[in-house]
Amino acid sequence: MKPRAYTSEGIILAKRNYGEADRIISIFGKDIGRKSLIAKGVRRPRSRKRGHIEVFNKVRFQAVTGRGLDIMTEVEVVDDFKDVRKSLKKISLAYYFMEVIGKITHEGEGNLGVYELLVGSLEKLKTAKLLKKLRLEFIVTLITILGYWPENKVLPNPDEELEEIIERQIYSKRVGKRMIED
């Protein structure tokens, strides 16, 4: 039998409002893969979880299984990537990473290699100068880890290949493409 409560570490991919005071959080966990959780009462002004639940924060959290979505009970920031948040170009690329992971993975699909790639890419982004190179390395490595492209084979157009795999356009790339291209 699956335990009712669990603890994990993860990167917040997205968040959206739900009801009057709740939020649905999409998180890519180290142990659980991509998962949607509900954070009860987090939009209330006095909520202690409020500041911890920001997109591309690395968090340690506890959750309990619910009837529908699992419920996030506790959350603590491990790394908020404040060096990334100082630059609009870097923020744009970080959102791009979150969107790509959110679209290429499926709910409940875990992959430690993808988690380590995401965390490693955010760490590199703190000091990176060549953002386009980092973005293309991220795409090639991700596609290789997930088995869509053979290892050590040159990928001529990573953006095109990625959009073909997920069968959708990546919106954050279009918003920040001019910035990321620099």
C-alpha cells in the first residue's frame, strides 16, 4: 500500500490560482517526477507558504495523498536562484526550462536524469554568459535523456526537433527568443 504522506525535493514548474485562496502547483520532484499538488490557503495574506511557492524555486516539501490532487502540507525553499532573478534574460531562460519540462514530461513520470539536468541547468544559469549555448545544450541533453535522440549524434536543429516531439510550440521561447539569442 502506498504511504499516505510523503516528502520530496523538487523544482516548481508552474502555478495557477484555484478557488478563492488555493493554488495548484506543478512540480518536478526528485523522487516523484512531475506532479500537480494543491496548496490550500496559500493566496491568503497571512499564509506562511506563500513566498516559498514561486516558479523555478527548488523546494523541499511534504504532501498527503488526496482523493483528487495531492495536498501540499509543508514547503521550504532550498534554493531560490536569486542570482538568476536579477537578469531579465536569465529569468526568460529559466521560464523556458520550466515550460519545456512541463510539456515534455507526463504527470507521475519520474526521471532522476531530467531532475538533475533541470537543477544543473539552473545552477549554470547563475553565472552563465552564453545563454543561447546553455539553452541548446539543455534541449539536446533533455532529448537524449528521454530517449528521443541517440547519444553523441549531432542534432542540427534542436528547437525544431523539440517542437516536433512535444507537438506544440514553446511560448516562452518566442517571448524571450531575441534575448536568449544574444
